Amino acid sequence: MKKTLLFGVMAAVVMVWGCKKTATNNLATNQVTSVNQIKVPDGFLWESSHNVAFNVQITDTRFGTTKHKISIYDGDPYNGGNLIAEGSAATDNAYVNTVYLSKQLTQVYVVKTSPDNSKIINTVNVSGPSASIVFGATDPSVAHRGSRMEGSRTTSDCSSGCTTTITTSTSNVNVNTGNVICITGSNITVSFSSVNGGMVRVCGTNVTLQNFNLSGTTTLLVTTAGSASVSGLNFNSTTATIQNDGTLTGSFAVSGIFINNGTYTSTSDLNINSGGTFTNNGTLTVNGNFNNSATSASSTNNASMTVTGTFQQNGGCTAFVNNCSLAVNGNYNQSAPVKNYNLIKVLGTTTLNSSAQLSLYNTAMLKANNVILNSPIVGSGSTSMVKITGYTTVNSGGSFSGALQINSTNTISSSYLASGAAFGNSLYIPVTSCNGEGNGTAVVADADGDGVPDSLDAYPNDATKAYNSYYPSNNGGATVAFEDQWPSKGDYDLNDVVMGYKYQVVTSAANNVVQVIGNYTLCATGGSRNSGFAVQFPVSSANVNGVTGGTLQSGQTNATVTLFTNTRNEMAQWNTVPGVTQSPVKTYTVSFNVSSGPAIGTFGLSSYNPFTWNITGYEIHLPGHLPTNLADQSVFGSQDDNTNVAAGRYYVTKTGLPYAIDVPVNPYSYPVEDTDITRAYLHFSDWATSGATSFLDWYSNTASGYRITNNIYTH
């Protein structure tokens, strides 16, 4: 708007500052110089976020109808992701919610936490209007298993970097240093005569590799889409690599680096020689014996490994690490250390020879038939389980020690127990994708009797409350910024009222809203008119009580809470003119209780309906948001306003411009006084013209070419 109440000294400051102002970025070639020049698609609502309807179902029947907790994060919860929402789901009741998510966010992490505190994490695409997830008892993937090493791997294809491409059966192939041989044909045989470094990539299917001798730094890569079988493969170089990201079949001894990220089936014994490195991140089956003799490098199973014959951990080896599932159908012979973080299951006889400690960590499990101990089994961290279904022989040097619970069908003398190890079968170990056995039954405590286990309940002693949800997240904030001259257009600096905000919504075990807490930050009051600020919420006024920090408006169908009625009483300075003394930002906390509240799926998580006014009834809302009962609808469609109730069109001008914008970030750097927003944010017009499909980060990207910093107010 055109400001008319500037003090003389303020005007002088503006004039001096205006003369000195220089742009730190040049305008983009497609940048307009006024918001009035922007042509937007019909119906465009100037939204940087969009609603996503979540429906999360549970098919996990282990706990009957006991509630599981569903949590939604904007990133990996193990790596700094922020909590957005949480609530209950059970086999008889899905978790339903509608969340207003930034359009920059393309996926979220949805976590199911069961009554036993076991978790399954799914990543979910949120580019569309809805997201449906079904959680069972176990995680069908191994994406977060063990050491999570597999999460950082990359693979290649045959679309680039190839020096030679093979599409048909070929003999006498030579591979030298610097060569990249790409095999794209399917159902073919490729034979090699000389391999001295370089790389062979298999992208085709059903490819047979013959006479392949890996020497030097040669790499064989079976890509995600590829499948190969090997015949006569020699893997004798410690610097050579086989990486399978697809499907690989055949037998070879490993002297170099072998990484299985896909499905590998060994047609006979799999031998890891002294210089070999073994890592399984996928599904590996050994149709024979597994012999580990690696003396300097690691041998690690991060996923599913099955040995049909004998598992042999030879003396002098580095420790074999099992992070997921190791199944041995034959005997298990251990002559060097093994570290088990999940499940080892042996159908034959398990023998620990001298100096061959088996370590179990944090609810790991050994399920064995017959056991012969010449070295100890030791538990560390939280208690682990040893379950023995046959006989047990404990010789000199053998024992059960530490955080272990031992369940055996035959009698074991207590003299073989040390440092806290004990007999029993009460330990609960959940069934997971890595541990298909599990043990015991979870003890679920629920002090307030609301059906949510105490461990999952944010309010374990209050039966009316269970969960906290947030908008935009527990650590984030959003900002709404207004023009104040509705129904006239104003000057489009969009800084007449700038309010940061964040919501906490407390829900019950049944996912009904019971309390709302709003935290607000008044950043700027760049309008000469004295404006009020309020928010309307999607709940009946009759169901709201205990309002603090604001005033519940009378005469409103839906609960409408006023924070203040005169911006100038809240902030002495405008905080929009550089060089003028600033007023400190002012904070507000509003809270109210909701009786017989709506489901969170109806209430949602969003900005709700914030608005300002400077003349009674002249409400100014975000585009597309409804007026309240107290709005003066006789003004609709007058001057520049194009509101039309019958057409369902609200609070845009006749050219489709907004009277307010909402961005999912706080603090938001708004334009300085009398500066059209297009002169501050150089891709605002591109974003608007595209209908919010391009330059989604116009408000947050600080790279060159995105903003003119001298036109943006700095606190």
C-alpha cells in the first residue's frame, strides 16, 4: 500500500537509503519488475505447500487390537529428520491425517512403532494429493538393517562411460586398464582371453561369463537390472572387485573384494581367502560350505545369508560380523571371533573351538541344536538370547557370560554361567525381517488405560492425551505476510503484517484433537493502518474452552482466536525500513482445549485460517480461505477484489493476485518498505506464472540470481 503516515525523519531516511541502494544480484532475464505484470493460471492460490492425505493401515496381528504409534518425519529420523505428526493405528483402525507439506518436500519417512518398541520405517512419496501405507509385522526390505552400510552404495549402468559394448555372444575378449566393457545383450555367452585391469559391466540378462580371470584392479559389476552366471572364474587378485547389484550365480574363491548388494547364489562352496573382503548387503545363498580365512580384511553380513553346508570361521581370521540373518543348515565351526548383532540359526552342531569367542549384542539371538563350547558365549549391552534345542557340552574354556538368557531343553550346570548370565525364557525379542524366530511376549504397560502403551504415550498418566503433532514440524516454522488495503491492491511489498507461527496439536489415543497450542512471532507491521490479527480453526466454538494468550471471538461458528486488534500497540516501529531503529519481534503463545474434538484427519495440520483487518468486517485472508461469520461480504468484488462466493473464489484481485502469502519457513526475509516482492525475489514471478511448479524454493534459496539482498529487510 501507499504509506501516508511516515514520520518526516523516517521519510528522509528512506530517501537517503534509496539513493545509496545497489543491487547485489542482477535481475534474471525473465524477471518482471512488478507483481502486476504476473499472469497466473486460473484458480492459482499462491501456495508454497499442498495438502497430502495420509492413510496408514496395520496388518500386524501380533498384538491384537493394541495400538501402534505412527510417526511422520520430514527426513530420516535417524539423521536429523523433524517430526510432523504422530498418532495411533491398529488392525481395526487406520491412522488418517491431512498434512499441509512444503512442495519442496518430495518424500517423508513414516515410522510404525509397535507396542514392543520395534520399528519399521518406510519412505513415502508425497508429490501427489494422497499417500497410503500398509505396515505388517516385519519390514519387507533391509534398507535400515545392521550397520546400514548398504544405504551409501551406488551402482552404474551401461548408458555412459563404455569403451566397448557387447550385444551378442562374443569370444576372446581382452580387458585392459582403462577399458570399460559393457555387456548389454541378453541370453548370450561372453568368453575372455586376457583380463588385465579395467571394468566389465553386465547390464543384460542371462549373461554367461566364461574364463574370466580377475587380475590387478579389474572390476566385475553386475548392475541392478543385470543377471549373470560365471563359469571358470578365477578371483585371485587382492585388489580386484566383484560387485553384484543384480543377480549373480556361480562359484568362485574370493581373494579380493566381493560385495553382494543383490541376489547371489553360489553353486558350490564359497571360500574367502586370506586377502579377501566379504560384504553381503542382499540375499546370499551358499549351496555348499562357507569357509572364511580372511586374515586382514572384514567379513560382514548385513542382510540375509544362508549356508546349506558347514559354516567355517577358520583360526587366525578377523572377526566375522553378522548384522542380520545367518542361517546354517549344516554344522557351525568357529575357530576365530564372531560378533552377532541379530540372528544366527544353526540346524547342525555348533562348535566353538578355543580362542573363538562368540559375542552377542543388544537382544541378538543364537538358536542352535547341539552345542559344544571350548570358548565362551558372551552377551553385551541389553540382554541377548541363547536357545538350545539339543544337547550342550561345555569343556574347559567354555561358558555363558554377561547379558545372556539361556533356554535349553537339556540341563546345563549353573557353574557355567558367569557375570550375570541366567537361565530363562522370558526375554522378549521381536520378530523382524532379520530375526524370523523372535522369543517371548512383549509386556505392555499402560498406566492411564487409554490403550496406548506407556512407551509410546507422550502423556502416559493422562488418559485424555497421547500424541503431539506439529505444523510445519517440531523444529520448523512458517510465516504469513499480508497487504493491508483490501479490497484495493496495495503496493505488494507484502510486509504490512508479517507473522511467524508454529502449531502443536495434542490428540487422544483415538486421534481426536484435545488441545491446540500456537506459537506466534510478530516480525513486521509495515502498514499505516492499525490492523488486528486472528486465526480461525476448524472446530466449533462451542467445543473450545480454556483459551489463554488470546481472546475467543463471539458470534463465530468456528473457533476464532484474536491475538491483538492494533498492530501499532504491539510494535512501535514498522521493521520494514532499513536504517530506522527496530522494534524487537514480539512473541505470543495461544492455547485452548477442545472437548468432543474432531479427528486429526478432519482438523489437519496446516496454517488454518489466519487473517487481519483494519476496518471492522474488512477481513484479509489467504487466497482461497473462507471469510468468517463477521466478515462484511458486501465489500466482496469491489475495487480490485475478485471474491465471488457463488464461484468459490476468495481473496484474489481481478488479475489473480493475492492479498497474503504463506511460506513454510520462519524466519522469512520479507521485502523492505515500498518494494514490490518481484524486486526482492527474482524467481517469485517464475514460480507464480508456472502455477507453483517451478522455482519452488524462490523464498528459501540464497544462491546468486535468486534475490536482491538490498531489497530484503534484515533483522
